[in-house]
Amino acid sequence: MSPAPSWLAGLSLARLHRIAVSIGSPCSGTKAERVAGIQHALSGVETSRRENLSLLSIDMGIRNLAFAHISAPRHVDKRLLYGLPTLRQWRQVAVSQASEVEAIDSHLMAPGESKLEGASPVTHIRSRLGKESFEPIDYALHAYNLVTNLLRTYKPSHVLIERQRFRSGGRAAVPEWTIRVGVFEGMLYAVLRTLVEEGKVQVQVEPMQPTFVNRYWLESREAAKSAPVKTPAVRRSGRDVKRAKIDRVGQMLVDDEKPPAIRLDEDLRPFTSEFVSIWQKDRKRNVLATNMNGISKLDDLADCLLQGLAWIDWQNARRRIHVLGPDGVEEDSGELL
């Protein structure tokens, strides 16, 4: 990796922090480590203007794996990579039950599909298939079927996979369910790597750190501009983080943002309308929806969408800094111009 630009080393920690948040690089460590993290992110920026983006963003799970398929055109401005993205598909998969390829294809990937006779797609699959198995030999088949069907259906140029953390949550040991999801995560990478190495697909696979994504969407940019350097960050509970991310997606979908953050495929509008309806009801009751008619777990759907949109924004921010250098960064705040 080439040496860090001298202008980065001359910035304060607060300015480096804002740049790191904007491009999806680490925000912890010494000043030298943060500069190195920013430089590492910038070194991977695409310099050639290739085809339009087809992005598959996966939020890991077994009973509630969620994915979003997002497309974006190449931006006409050479300082940016991608234009306004479009949400093409948005679904959940009960991996532990989806032992039949046809079940994934016909019930979880059909464009425009919303409710299935009063039940969510996840619930519908569970009602049709037998008892779930957690044996590695079965999960290897799940991983292969899921990956190959997603690649065949959406033909992504990039695949993002939520990175798993083995946390105990205050317990004496890491929960077995967390380990199962981590094992399945590794299987997805193995299948993708094998297909790439064998020349069967051309796809770029990237892990996504949830803390980086959360920081990008939840950290107040306006507060960062005016707050003193030593102002401590407000620590949110896990529930608060989930609620804030669901709210962020809900606001996007009701067109509260100008300019819009994303376009919606017309076939998806029944599904997104259902998401918004549940979100608005839950806000009035001040509850966090986890299991409801039509859609299961709004937070998983929100996570995969925000993960994909954050990645696109990071690529544009990295490209801007790569092209403009210090002229692309606001001198006082570290915000990108």
C-alpha cells in the first residue's frame, strides 16, 4: 500500500473520524492507525468506469436471513461511481427450512409478491417443510442452494455479507445459535469462493461490519459539525439501534427525504407499503415489531437495505476523495463536500 497522503496526517482526530465514518473505515485506534485505515479504504477505490452496479446485500441469519437486491447506474460525474440506486428485490429466507430449491425460487424471489394467503413468506415455507436440521451436511446443501439461486436470479456484480461477531451477551458462553449462524456465514463464503475460483461466476464478495454501517447511518452529521472534539458519543441500547434503523428505512420509503435516497421497483411497492404500514403502527404504539402478519422482523429487512446503501455511499465518498484529495473534504468539520 502506498504511503498516506500528507494532508491526511495533518488532520485532527475529529476530522479523521468524520472521513472514516463517511467511507466505512475503522474509527478506533491511534491517529496513525486511523490514517492507515482511511488509506487502505481509498487504495481499493475503482478507477475504471465499468458496468452498472448489481448489488446483493445479505443480512445473516438462519431462520431470518434477509437480502436486498439493489441496482445503480454509473454516475455521469467522474468524481462519483454510482447514481441513485433502485431497490429491485427485498426478501427474507428461512434457511433452516428451505431444503427445496423450488421453495426458495417460487416463494421468496417472486417479483411483487407480498402476502401469501395471510402469512409471511417465511411462515409459509415453514408450514410446508419438515423439521429443521442443524447438521453441517444439511447446511452445506442450504448454502449451496441459496448462493447458486441468488446468483442465477439476480446476477450480482457484488455480494455483501454481514460480518458475524461471536458475543456472549453477558452469558457464560457464546450461545449455540450465534455459532450456527457463524458457521453458515463461512459456508456462504466457501461456496462463493469455489464458484469464483472455478470460473463459473465473476462476482466481488465483501464482508460488512455492522458497527461501521450503524455508525454511518446513526451518527448525527449535523451534531458532528458543531460538537467539540471531546464530546462523548451517546451510547444506544441494542433495541434503540434497531428502532433507529427501522425508522431510517421507513422514512426513506414514505418519500420523506429530498432528494430521495433510493428508487423503488414498481413490483416491490405492495411489499414496501406493507413494511411502512407496520412501521407506522409500531411507532404509534412504541413497540418494536418482531413477528407480524406479512413480514417477519422489520429489523432484518432494514439491516440488509441500509447495509447495501451504505456501501454505495462509501464507494462514492472514496471516489470523491481519490479524485479531489483535500479539496473534497470540508476543512473545519471533515465532512465530504
